[in-house]
Amino acid sequence: MQRDHGPVSPSSPTARIRHRRHVSESTLPVISRRLSGSQFLIDDEDKYRSMKIRTFSSFWMLLGILLIIYLGHLYICAMVVVIQIIMTRELFCLLRRANERKHLPGFRLLNWHFFFTAMLFVYGPILNQQLVKTAKSDKVFFKLVIRLMKYHMVICYFLYIAGLVWFILTLKKKMYNYQFGQYAWTHMILFVVFMQSSFTVANIFEGIFWFLLPASLIAINDVAAYLFGFFFGRTPLIQLSPKKTWEGFIGASVATMTSAFLLANVLGRFQWFTCPREDLSTGWLECDPGPLFKPDYYSLSAWVPEWFPWKEISVLPKEISVLPVQWHALCLGLFASIIAPFGGFFASGFKRAFKIKDFGASIPGHGGFTDRMDCQMVMAIFAYIYYQSFVVSQENPAEMIFDQIMRHLSFEEQTALYLRLGQILRERRFSVS
């Protein structure tokens, strides 16, 4: 029969031996991992199970995105709006207090009022041209669209003022700090989400190419960083993301730059990707691809040594074709490799500040849509700015002005401009003669 000796004193030899044994057993795995030179490649079942779930969900997401891209510009914009709504919902729920509905009924409805007001304000000017060209077939609808575009700012302003009055009327004692904090949080969400999504929609109507290439480069960089870090990761990259490694960062940069150059050549040869969409239809597009998507041919003989029997080997190509847009793609790839990942680091720091693992659970193995779109936000804005600064600016100024006239002026306004311009040119002609 075993006898109970009572509690053991902390200063007794038995307690010290147990403490040493406990410390040595608890620190042994840490020491062994440090001696092995890596804290990232631990052969456990959870690691590979997570990878399987992540791969499976990524596969189905890729199939869905490819189908939507096949359907065309309008469906891609609808996808962006849906993702935007899901992201906003995830961020709204992030700081929601328990029993909020009980103390503040209808408060979330107010947040969504601001959301749809911001949507009308942002997308109105972007879709101005497409709405006008789509409505030309129906005179009543065309007049309605013209009036809405004319008073667009007024409508959005009074919708926002209505939301502000609504917010003030819902203020309650002992809830002021929370309500004003939610008011500021709502506006920050709208600024972040709509800023990137508006640039994304603008890129789509300029051509699917300018949406698909930047988004693909972020996805390639993310997957390559995960794989290189998974198999070769040894050196931590940044404290905000302990799983990020220098090996993953460098490997992903090389893979992204290479993919940018090759993928631009493939996408740039299809008019479905390169033609801009001028209205809200879904039909097939035909257009002049422009100089960016017309190949330049480079001879390979200048790069081959004289002693190499180049001409005798008929299988080898004598020249290669490169689309001019591929050089622009390298700039996009460089940004996606070096700068865009900092959007993910920012999101990681944000989640650490609020002590959460993911923004949501919409995508198995990935978290929420906000977790997947952190780098896409940074990339969408850069792609739009780069396109407007270094691609559109290379066009003829007269062509640019003509394009703006056709986009933003109605037929009556274009006719008035034509008559006025003709009058000015005739007066100048008489004055010169």
C-alpha cells in the first residue's frame, strides 16, 4: 500500500529534482529545433494537413475565377463587388461588441447605409461612360442616366448627410465612446476597401489584362513564397510574420519576375484580355491591340558565339518575339515581389494588435477574404497608377483628348463642342490671312 507523504516543500531535494526534470523535458524540443537550425520545418501531421486543405480550397477558387474571367468584364466587376461586401462584413464584425443588437438596434444597418452610399459615390464616375453608351438605345433610360450623372454628387452628399443625422439620433448615454469608435472604424473600412476596389474596376474596363496580370502576380508570389518557405525556409524575415522566411521571399521574387515576363506574352495575344470594354454588354470584343500588344522580333544570332554551329542546327529558333508590354510586366512583377508583400505584413501586425489569427473563416485554410486581399489592395492601386502614368501617357495627346470627349460627353455636348471648335478655327484662319 502506497503511503501519502503530504505536500512536498519547494526547497526540498525531491521538489528540485522534479523541477529540473520538468524544465529539461519542456525545453528539450526547443533546444533540438534550434540545434537542427530551423523552427519552420517541423515534420508534424498538422503542417501537412493544413497544406492539403489550403491546396484544395485554392484549386476550387482558381476554377471559379477562371470561369468568371471567361464570362467577361461585367462578371469580373460583380465578383469584385461581392468580395468587397464580404471583406466589409468581416471588418465590421472585427470590433463588434457583444449584445450590440440589444443596446443599439439598427446600428449595423447604419453602417451598411454608409457602405452603399460610398459604393454609389465611387462607382458612379467610373461607370459613367459605360452607362451612357449602354443607355443610348432607349431614350427614356438615356435621359434618366444623364440626370443621375449630372446630380451624382448631390445625391451622394445628401445620402451621407442622412446617415450622419441617423447616427446622431441613435447616440445613447454610456455608449458614446463605442459608437464614435465604430463610426471612425466604419469610415476607415470604407476608405481602405473602396480605394483598392475602385482602382480594380477601373483597370478591368481598360482591359482584363490590366486586372488579371497584377492579380495573378500577387497569387504567384504568395504561392511561391509559401512553397519555398515550406521546403527551404530557415531564416526569419520579419517578426510580424514568424512563418515568413528570406528563402521564401527571394524564391518568390525570382518566380514572380519570371512569371510576369512569360505570362504577359501569353495574355497579351488575346483580344478578350487586351480590348477595353466601352459599355455594359457581355459580347465578344474586337479591337486594334495597339503597339503594346504587337510583337517585336529580336535576332538571337548576336547573342551566340561565332564558333557555335547555329545555322547547322535547324531546330533552334533564329529569333524571338517579345511584346512591348512584357517590359511593363517586369515593373509590375518587381513591385509584386518587393513592395506588395508589405500589405500582408501590415495585415499581420493588425491581427496581432487585435489578437486574432484571421479576419474570417470564409476560405478553408486561408482565413477570410480580407486575409487573401491584403496584398491585392496595394497591387491594384499601383497597377492603376502605373497604367495611367507610363502606358496611357505614351499615347498621342490629341488621341487622349478625343478619347476623353467620347467617354464623358453626351452626343449633344459633343455636337456643341464640334460647332464651337469649328467657329474658333475659322476665326483663326481669317485672322491669319
